[in-house]
Amino acid sequence: MGQYDFQTAPKRLGQNSVKWKEVEADSELLPAWIADMDFEVLAEIRQAIHDYADQLVYGYNYASSTLFQAIMDWERKEHGYYFEEEALLLIEGVVPAISTAIQAFSKEGDAVLINTPVYPPFARSIQFNQRKLVTNSLQEKDGLFEIDFEQLEQDLVDNQVKIYLLCNPHNPGGRVWSKEDLEKIGRLCQKHEIILISDEIHQDLVLFGNHHHSINTVSPDFKDFSLVLASATKTFNIAGTKNSYAVIENPSLRSKFRKRQLANNQHEISSLGLLATETAYRYGKPWLEELKAVLEENIDFAVAYFAKQAPQLKIMKPQGTYLIWLDFSAYALTDDQLHRLLHDEAKVILNRGTDFGKEGSLHARLNIAAPKRIVEEVCRRIASSLAQFEQRNDS
């Protein structure tokens, strides 16, 4: 038994939780979709927010020097990334930072490339900002996503790509890109004068002995054209407090980003975000270590359970994140039929695979960041509904 409780499900109903909203209308549903965790937050974070409530005045707050130091210390100790305080910019979230960077470093009509399938706001941010969306399909090999680098360079050149938006660790595949992969990506961007935006929000959730490499630690050359986006929010289940950061070491890029951020009035951070981030990075390491052991156990359970109870269901075991990419293509289903089977018959809510790109057809994303009994029930429901579907097809 560890120091922290990861087996008691906190109350989520009646709290305007996006993840649990549908359950308010249908109590039979079990949500395992949007990427927040059904675990209680770190006690020190709760206490910091209680102390803030006791201030009685909730006016404008500024980011303290101790917050900047906490972020820099975390990046240095956890990821071997050393940078000066001037390179660090706070912004409400990683997704707003992506839009800000797209606006700062490209103009309408310019091409922005993503590796698909990928987190849905990537494509949305590109399209809503009137940029040309270029998708480079990831290839599955030995149960992991791989990049076809020959095709990638062709896509970059043919479309005169101005920005490459990278997800590392990858969502939804859970791939932790190797140092060699990142070296190739960086060299291609350097060669073709492309700005590289690296979304590293899942950097702390690397599992099973894998190792995260921040893009700017791979080669000092990459700092000239790269920006790193990260946050404590995904790691410590504090997404609602709203705070993330961009590390931009090139002064010219940093100036352009800051100017666009101010134009969008995105420079103010929630007081709770400032507090929660600093507290998480100062006191959260032991909690995170226990969390990762729980996530590994839940992932191993899901992989083993489906292998036995739904052997046609193909599982991409993640190297990081608490998300599992499920492939239902062996079943005689359309995408709409798959969604109805999961939602209406299994009574589970997963993310639709098609939301991540055309490569997500007949896929779904499963979130296993919940107490073990909830993960077991979600898996049981999925496998049972698939078995019933097969029986109907065979009869």
C-alpha cells in the first residue's frame, strides 16, 4: 500500500465535469474518454487552494519568481533541460499556445504539418486560423507508431510547410519518440527552415522504463527554431486551474510569440493556475511516482484482459500517457456502428477514433487513469459487447 490513495474514486457528478456530463443524464454510462484522471489531487495542492480561498480577496495575481524557479528546477531535474528564466513564458494552456504560435510564425494560407492520428485540437487550431492543414500519416510497426521519414520530407517540401506541430509523447498512440527520431525531425526542420512546435504536455507520464527527450535537449542547434510547450496540468490532474508554459530560447521567436500573446490578451494566468503549478512541482514527485506505477498496472491489466477476452481487438500498448489506442477493424462494423456499440450497448464513453484523423477509422481512445475497479468494469463491458456482437453475426 502506497502513501497515496489511487483506489478511491472521487465524486465527479454534480461538479460540472465535462468527462462525467453524460452520466448525469444516463447513470449507466461509464466515462473513459477526455484526458483527465479520476484520482484525488495531491493534498498539498488542495491545501494551497484552501489557503488561497482564505485570502478573501481574489484580485489580480502576478507570477512569482519562485514559480519560475520551480518550473526550471522541474525541467532540469526531470528532463535534463536547462534554460534561462527569460526563455520561459506562461500562457493559459498548451492549446492556446499552439494557436498563438501558429499566428506568430505563419500567415493565412501557410502550411502547417501534423502526424496523424493526433490530438484533435491540432487540426482544429490550424484550420480555424485559416492555415493549410498537411497531414503525415504515422505507420504502425510492431505495435507502435513510426514516422516514415522519406514521406515526411516529401510532405514538408511539396507543401512548403512553415510549421511542424509535433506531439511528444504522442496522443493517442502513447509513443515516446526516440532521441534518434527527434534528431531526424529537427534536422529536417533545420534543413527546410521550418518552425518546430513541440507539444510535450505528457512528458512526465512516460512509463515502462521509457525516457522522454525534450526536443531542445537533443541538439543545441534546435533551439534556434523550436519552442517547447508543457504544463503541470496533465501530470497532476489540475487541468481546470489553467496554466501552461512555453520555452522559447530564440529571442526573435520569443518576441514574436509574446507580441501575439499580448494581441490576443492571453498573458494573464489564473491565480489558481499559478498556485497549483508551483505546488505540484515543489511537492508532487512522490505522488507522481506512485501514480505511474498505478497507470502501468492498469495498462497491463487492459492489455492482458483484451488479449484473452477480445482477442480480435488490437491494442497499442502506450510507452507513455494514460491513453490506449484501440483498433476494432477486425470486426464487421462501420464507425457509426462501433460508436453505438460502445456507447449504447457497452455503456462506456470513449473518444471516437475519427476525431484524431482519417487514420482513426474503426479506432477509439481509452483512458485508464481511474481506480482499478473502474478500469476493470470498462474493459469487461467492452469485451462483453464485442462477444455479443460476434454471436449475433454468427447466428
